[in-house]
Amino acid sequence: MNMHNNVCFIDNFQRTPVFEKVSENFDKKNTFWITLNKNVFKSLKENFLEQNILNLKKKTKKKYIRFKNEKKLNEIYLSDRILREKGKLGLHFLINIESNIFKFIKKNKIKLIIGEFTWGHELITFRIIKNNNLNCRYLNIQPLRIPYSRSGFFTEEDQKTLINIENKNIKKKFDQKKYNLEVKLRSKKKIQNMLKLPLKIFNRNFFDRSDIFYISKINKILKNLKLIKNSFFYKLIKKEKEIINKKQFNILYALQVQPEAGSDVKARYYENQKELIFNIYKTLGNNACLYIKEHNAGVGLRNINFYKRLLKYPNIFILDENYDTNKGIKNFNLIISQAGTIAYEAAIKKITSFTFANCFFNKLKNCHKINYEDLRNCKNIESLLTLKNKDNKNKLSIKDFKKFASKRSFEGIISNTITNPKILNENNIKTLSNEIYKLI
């Protein structure tokens, strides 16, 4: 594939092998990389020009050049859980790499950057392009979730905006059974990885000591032991297998994995889920019950006190993490999440859902973004549901949303290569390469 414009990929853990495979279809002299992992840097040097790779080390020095600095740097800093754990070192790292990234993009006349909206170096790269006239675009490829086999290019940090790539409408009818199976298989793979965790405690660190993301072996062991301990005590918590009374106004709050790089960015300013739950609880009517469901992959990430404090209050229940929401979602009058796919599913099944983050599927009828003021000003949660559904006249029907999504997506997928190794197959890589090439 002959390219005249320069494209840059940002190394991001298990998505990097996908980017490497995709970039094999591009001219090496026009392909660039940004990484902050020494081991990845060494690997990339074997297949790409070394001068085309920006390796951001922990002790990267700030370059004194003129450009527009990011004015809200602390927002990025606190969105990256590893950088914020590093304290001042993490913030100084962000300050120092900003000028290096700017110079790298400008010097190499990069036209397109493909990356995630998860870690601090990705977010600062996006803001640099946004703040400065570099004639460059930053795009993030993500699955549409429903159907998971289609992906699109997102343009904003909260992933609420999909670019129109004028693809043809989806001809295939949405297969709910196939989708349910995909969800179960992905969840099963995540759980299998969690079960293997004790065996991984003494594994070699993924990062080098010169990397900002480096975690010492002792800290790694302590983190993993804490995860095992939390998982054990979570099993002792009283959990409901089914809805207690279907005649009541039942609300499901679906917890998201936390800390989790994507959620921490999308749900920024609404990242404290305990606070969200208590603010929802304040709005419950006398006939309402609030069920809290842990994400399967989130078991062990929260201390037992998180659940025990919730269970102190009347009409709050912990729903078993294995509760089948695909079948049982119809038992709820309202679904609430930070930005979870379950809100998307609920709207498709014509059940009202609320998200605290901006989501592209908020365009659907019955799926609404809410905020603290909505909770503060409503009579109760039932009246808020009624009020928000009045806005359905301004939203897309399932049929119209399908048309909207199909014009902004393609039949291909990019995700974690461990949970979904099939994404490295030849046809998928070729599709991803072609879709990226169209945008250059």
C-alpha cells in the first residue's frame, strides 16, 4: 500500500500487535510510533526506522519550543491512574513530554495519529493536536459494542462522536443470540485471566525501570495479593440471585471495572461510583429498590467495605455478578451506568437507561445522559425517568440509529489481542488497514 501522508500509531499494550500488523501494509518511511515502553521500543526498531519512533522515557527532558500548552493538564494527570499514583513524578512527566510530542508531530509532518483515549500520553497528544495548528487528526478505533463485529472512528475523549465514513448500511439483521454468545465468551476469557492471576504474581515485569509505568516486583505482588484478598471476601457478601419483588420500581446500577483506563476518562467527574450510587439512592421513592451488580471482571478490585456500606441502607441489594442481564434486564424499570454497554442494550430493548458520561448511543430513544443536577432537582427517580423520556421525540428510533451507526462503521474489529486473538487474522487486518488508509 503506497502512502504519501505520514501516519503515527501510539503503543497501547495488547493493541500494539494489531497496530504493528496494520502498519505492515503501509510504507515504513511514512509510518511513525510513539511509545513509553523500552521493550516495545526495542521490538519496533527491528521493523521500523528508529528515527520514526518517539520513546518517552521516565526522565524525558522538556524541550523549550514555542507552542500552545495544555491549560487543563491536571485533568489529564488525574485521568491516568498510574501517573497519579506516581505523584509529582507523574505530573512532571506529562509536563516534559508535551513539548517532545509536539515537536515530533510537527517535524515529521504527521497527518493522522491512531491511538486510544486511555492513558495520559495519549490524551496529551490529542490535546496538542486540538490546541495547535498542526494539520493532523487524532482518531480512535473502537467496536460499536452492538454489534461487536463493527467498529468506527471516534474523534473525542469521551467517545461520543463517530465520524461519518459513508459506509453502506448494515445488511445483516442483528443477531441477538450471537451477540449474547460473544458477550459470554469475552466475559469468560476475562474471568479465566483473573483466575490465572496467582500464577502471574512472580512474572517478569512488562516495563523496564526507565519507563514511567514501571512497577517494582514487590508492589506488583502486593497489588495482586490485595486483588486475591478482595475476591475472597467478595464471595462472602450476601447477594441476590433474582429480583425480590417484580412489582416494585426496580433500578439496576451496573458497576464498571475501576480503576479502568477507558471508564476513568469517559466518566470523568463521575468516577466515584459510591458517590453516584448514594446520590441515586437519595432519589428513590418508597416503592423503589436499587440493585447493584458488580462487573464480572471487576470482582476483587473493590474492598469489601464498599459493598458492606451499601448494604447498610434499606432497599439496596447486591445482585449476583453472574445474574444474566440479557434475560433479566426486562425485570428492571430503569438501568443506570457510568457509560456501560448495558445502557445501550436496555435502550434497544425499549427499557429506559441513564448514563453519567456522554455516549454515542445516547442518540437512541430511551437512553439519556444525566448529571447531579438532574438528581438534585427531580421529585424522585421515577419522575426523572418520565421527564427524560419526553426528550425521545428528539432521539433516533432503533431503525434510524442503525442507519446512523452503519454510515459510521465498518465490518472489522480492534480490541485486546489476549481476550480476542482472532483480530489478528489476515482479513481483519486488511480491513483495518484499508479503513485507515481511506482517511489519510
